[in-house]
Amino acid sequence: MRSVSRKKSALALACVCALGACGVAGCKQDKNEIYVYMPDGAPALALAGAMAGDTETDGISYRVVDSSSIVARVTYENETDNADVCVLPLNSAAKQLGDGSEYQMLGAVTHGNLFLIAKDGEVQYNAENLSLLKGKTVGVLQLDKVPGLTFKTVLKKCGLDFNEGAEAQSDKVNLVGMASAKELGVTEADCYVLAEPAVSAQAKNGYKIVGDLQSLYGGEAGYPQAVLVAKRTLIENDGEWVRSFLGSVKDSVAWLETASGAEIVSAVEAHLEDADYETSLKAQILDIEGVKVRCGVRFEQSLDCAAKANAYLALARTVNEKLAVLPSENFYCMTDFNT
């Protein structure tokens, strides 16, 4: 049996229908429907191909929401209100669902999309010369969330101390938080930590990539960043559906390589839960050479990435124990869905 679908309230349904926004992502009430949630941005890219091929009769409803509200989709008190499948930041998934009792992690769908950018591109930072940031100020997107946690983790791994105080210190890397890329122009710093595809959007303003946080952390493989979780009941009762769905995720990643920016954005827009919300993804930016590669979209099942996820979380815990917790072994679904 398939899991019970996420039910909207009558008021929410009325509002959506009144706006004429039902379509593919709207007013279904089939109890056999599987609801798949994901945050806007790079994580949504991983499933854009699946959404592009979505039909009214495939039994799956995709929902794209503002990243600030994605955790709520797996933490409603009424279990039947929660997503059947959801894309979450690794640290949020481990913190909220780490005991594995309600959800298990099927795999990672993105592996890092964070970069250092600056207008002065003469210095390219790597693990050997990252100490050149000592005494400098770095503006960091969402300093108290995943981007900030990851940058601090990279600094820790490279043996560098950081300072978040008001006054810069000459022997540390000085960090200043930014709520969004819009604060780039008003935040005084020597360089900035930003996420793709916003990184490429700043090229028109004269910014260049001067460091790759994925390489600084662990080479070309990066680190598990956004992960795919599913209800245990779905995994245990309909494993063949899960296997088929993960096959579509892999196909979706492959589709992304050749899809145009317009096709990608169209697929995402067609599945926005809130008709008034505007996706952060822009077609012209996604068409810039290399931007999709730098978004780090790649599916890797838990069997192959659980150890990497734990290694990232263990190191991140040395920076912030509240943002990073180690999940139980039960959190990872270790079924080999490739066979």
C-alpha cells in the first residue's frame, strides 16, 4: 500500500483553486498519491527532470517550497500531513529525523555548491594557501546555517581559526554574515562565500570565483549536502516503488545536463506549492557554462555515502554541536537500490 498523501486544509485548497493554480502541483486528494517535497534552489535541480516528465496519472505530486519552510514538511504532529519523500539539508535531516523511526535517508542529491568569490581574482585559494585569509574579512551567506557551518568546517579542517566578533583580528579569518546575496554590495569584505547559481549571477557585477569549498573540504567529491529521505512505511511496504523512483532521480540528474535553463525553470515553476512564490532559479543564469556542474547535483545512495555523511557531520560538530548531530545507524537506508 502506498502512504497516505499530504492533505491540504480546505481553506488552503480554496485559496489555491481560486488563484487558478491547481494544475499538476495543485488540488489532488487521492489517498494513494505520493507527495515529494523539496526546497527551491540547487536541491530542486536534482528533481527538475522528474518534474518535467510529471503527469496527472503517475501517482506522484511534486512540491517545491521556500527553503526556510522545508523542515516543516517532515515535522507536522499529524504524521499523515508530512511528505512521503523529502529533500532536506543533511544537518537538518540528521537533527530532526536522526533516530530513523519515521524517515530514513535514501541518499544524497547534491554534494556542495559553495564558492569563494571576489572582484580581485588574482589569488586562487586552495588548501595550501587558505591561510592567506588570516586577517581578512569574509562575507558569508547564512552564517548560522549550512553555508556558514560548511565554511567554518573547511577552515577548521585547514587548521584556521575564525572570528565572528565586531572587530577584525589579524590572526584569524573574520566572518560577517549575510542573509542573502542581495547584501553583497553593502557588506564590506575582501571576499564572499556564496552558493551557485547565485555565484554565476554575480559575474555581471565583476565577481570571480577564487575558491571552491568542495575542493577545500575533500577534493572533487565534495560532501553530502542535500539528502533524500522517505517515510519508513513507504520503504518497507513498497520497496519496488522506491527503487523505481530512485531510477527516475538518476534519470533526472542526467536530463539536467542537456536541459536548457528555460526548461529547468519551467519544470520547477509548474510545481511551486505557493502560487505567489517566485523561484530563485533563473533561466539565463542556468545557461551559463559550468553553472549546473558547480551546483553539485549527483545522486549517491546511502549505501555509498553514509560514511561520508557521518564524516561531514562529525567534523561540523566540532564547529557547532547544535547545527550538526550524528544520527543513529538506523537513519541510513542501506538497501542497494542499484541491484
